[in-house]
Amino acid sequence: MNIKDIIEQKLEEVILNLYQLKEIKLEIQENKTEFEGDFTIVTFPLVKQLKKNPESIGVELGEGLTTQTELLESFNVVKGFLNVKVKNQFFVDQFNTVSGQFSDIEKKNATVMVEYSSPNTNKPLHLGHIRNNLLGFSVAQILKEAGYDVIKSQIINDRGIHICKSMLAWEKFGKGETPETNHIKGDKFVGNYYVEFDKNYKKEVAELVVQGISEEQAKKDAPLMKEAQQMLLDWENGDEKVRNLWNEMNSWVYEGFNQTYKRLGVDFDQVQYESKTYILGKDLIQEGLDKGVLYQKEDGSVWCDLTDEGLDQKLLLRSDGTSVYMTQDLGTAVERFKENDIQKLIYTVGNEQDYHFQVLFKILGKLGYSWADQLYHLSYGMVELPEGKMKSREGTVVDADDLMQEMHDIAKSAAEELGKLDNLSEEEKAKNYESVGMGALKYFMMKVDPKKKMLFNPKESIDFNGNTGPFILYTYARIHSLLIKANYLNREIAEVELNQSQKELIMQLANYKAVVERAAEVLSPALVANYVYDLVKTYNSFYQSNPILNQEDENVKQFRLNLSNLTARTIQKSLSLLGIETVNRM
């Protein structure tokens, strides 16, 4: 319990004793005014109930806290705001308590599955996938830190018309090439054939339009599209040749994906494949028809009517018997709850799929699954670069690997300009560039509220000043250097006189657990990112006004070193929740 929580608890007791009012919660803020005091209590909510002016209420509460508790050193009332100065020893005790907060995780006895990444196997990962993976991974880390058991999961979209397009293009134009013969990552190799399909398909459509066919009809009649659709049917019917090609091309893609995931620093506890779960979805369709929840049209297609829920009618099975995405997602959800003892399932998917998940959750509810209300869509905004939006079919997508390499190169240029790593080995330098470059990328992505669309500027993200990853990493490295110079050993100081900047730093450090709890509740790594930025700013202010190595009083020096050490640990822990590694030198 931090000092603010203690004040809140004691204040409730004082209000009960003075006014016989129960469960009254007044707002308590850290005091940012010029008036003396560590915290400000807002008294106005009591004015109406007590029919007194806010000044007199403030005085009564201040006197009550002074006489009925051991908390306060002094108080003052300004226009109904009660400013309270807490006794020095409470801050010292608070600091010694929070020093052990990382080893003390209270278990929630609940398991949450977090799904993220979920790529298609017809192209490499791109900028949007980076935000998706970092967001999903970070949310999983935050939930673990808040005491939940977590299963990190992805479902790979390894079947469907889009994959058949890459396969068909390779068959027609590939001339037996492989990633090895071309010296190219497998996911990029297969992605190039997706682009090749699109290029040739557009030519066919244009030729049909010239012959007088409408563009809409031409898109359906183009030979390539018809062949791709036939290939999908052949795949669903288990055609051996199609299945063998599918297995081989997917294996190339997985090898490429795994390299990207490793560099991005994300991993998974479970991987599912749509090729296995889409059949489960088809079984559910029959179950829904039997229950009367779904209905079949004359052409054989199956639909769910959600107009009573304010939504529309949703196709679940095409007239030719092939599945749609919704069918697959139904089967996957059922399988996950059947195979795992989970209490919540979070889907990390972009906001263009908001409607899809509304429909998915409603259909599962209609099918009678009690856990349908424990499904949550972690919706996030799209990412753009200063150059503009991403496009995938034309091959102008912002590639994830290229962006990570660019971040490494920018970090390298910045470090070489500063010249502070000159005495490191080339291997150590490269590791440093990678950590700083990836830290810059991850922090810039995570500091923005997930729901907001964002503009990612690589050069801006690596600035050593302002709300950036390198600024935070630099502060950590500086504290590390300070502790080395001081030959630091942790020794608890029971009593020491504190100044305002030390108190502010202790209050920030004590907020860590509450921030993690809140971030886990609203599933927003941005809260952790902005917390660690505020912590670094508070520490830098403390560092400027509190001499440490030259401090003559050994107790004061030790306490300031203890404060610095806990700040470094808190920075490191907070950044780890965002998937960021610290560096000892910059």
C-alpha cells in the first residue's frame, strides 16, 4: 500500500468519525502547487452533504488527520483544497517497502490467452504486424506482472484463396526456384509470388475490359482467379499435388517468420493453424442449423441473422461449401476453450476488424457458449510512415525486416557520432546498436494508446531527448555507471531526512504496481511507457539537485544510491514489460 492509499484509508476513517458518513472517497492528488504539502485533498464533494463551505471542511479534515492519525506533519487549506505534508518517516518506510515490490506478485488464479501476430502465409510481416506483435507481447507481459497466468498464442492463416494465389503464381512463373537458390528469406520469396499473381491478374482483367466486359465481371472471369479458386477447392478436397506444394511453400514462410520474430523479441506458447481449425468451424455450422440459430438459403449457403442485435446477416458457409474467415474463427475459439483452462481470450487485431469480432462474439453467444462474454477484441489503430499508407498487393509494403535493419543502422550512426562506445569490441557495439534501435522502435510504438492511429517516424524515435526509448535507456545507463563508480552495495537506511525531490521520486517508484494493475485492466502498454518516461524525468530532476558521489554524509549518500538503484531496477522492469532490453553504456 503506497502513501496515497494510506491517506485515502485514514481519510475515510476521519470522515466517518467526524460526520458519520460511510464510504466517502475524496480525490487525492500529488501536490503540484506552490503551496506547502505533498498531497492535495479535494473537499468539494462534501459541501452539499454537510452544507458547509469547503474551507471549513478542509480545516476540520486537516485537524482530524492530525489528531486521529500519525500521518501529518502539517496542513494548509487554500480555497477548499486541503494540502497535507506527510511525516518524513512515512516516505522512508515507503521506500524500504517498495524496494521488494518486484519479487512480490500476488497471483490472480486466472489464465488469460492473448492472441497476436496471426499472419497470412502468402507474404512477409510488415509494419502493421510490428505494432500487432509488440502490442500483444507487451499485454501478455503486463498481465503476467499483474499476477495472471498467460498463454501467448497465434493462429496462422495458412489456407485460403490468398495462399492459393502465391502457390499458383509459383507454379506458373517460378521455374523451380527456391529461397535457397535465390538467397532470399522464405517469407519474402513467397510474398514476391503473391505480388506476381496480382500483377498478372490485373493484366488479364484489363484485357477482358478492353473486350467489352464490365470490370466487376472481368475480375470474376479472369483465368488466373478461376484457377486459384479451383486450387482452393482441390486443397479442400485433399488433392495430393496441391497439398504437397502448399506444405513446401508454407515451410519456407515459417522459417522466414521465425527469423523475424526472433529479432523482434516475441514468442508464442501455442501455435494453431487455420488448416486444422476451419473443419471444426464447419461442424459448428451444422450444430447451429440443428439448433435453429443459423439458416440455409436456396443456393446452399448458410447465414446467421443478427438483425435483432443491431447487426446484419452474416455469411458463414458459401454455396460451394467453402468456409469464410468467420467459420474458421468460430472453430478456433471453441477449440481454444476446449483445450485450455482459460478464463479470458484476447484477440489483438487491427480496428478494421471491429465489426468482424462483434459478429463473432454474438454468434458464439447464440450457439450457447457461456464463455462468449469473456472474449475481448484488443483493437488498435493502423500505423503509417511519413511517406504515407502501406499497400500490400503491389509490393510497396513497409517490410518488418527492412524497418528493423533501418532502426539498427540509425542507432549505429547516432552512436558513432557520439563516440562513447569506441573502446567496445565490434560484437559488443553491434549488440548495443541492436538494443538501442529496437528499444527506440518498441517504445515509440508502445507509448501511443493502442486505439489511436499512429505515425511512426524512425529518425524521430531514436532522438536522445524527449519521450523516446533512447532517452530512457540513456538514463538507465547513466545510473548503472554511477553505481559502478560508487562500488554500490545495497544497505537499508532506516532514518534519513528527505527533501522534496526525493519524496517525489519515492512516490513515483511506489506507483509502479498501481500502473501495472491499471495497464492490465485496460490492456494498454502506453500506461507503462508513459509511467517510465515520467519516472526518468523525476529521477533526472532528483539527480540534478542531489549530489551523490560527493555527498559527505554517508547515510544520505547511501540512501541516494539506494534510490538510484531502485529507479534503475524499475526502469529495467518497466521496459521489459514493453519487450525492451536495457544497455549499460550509450
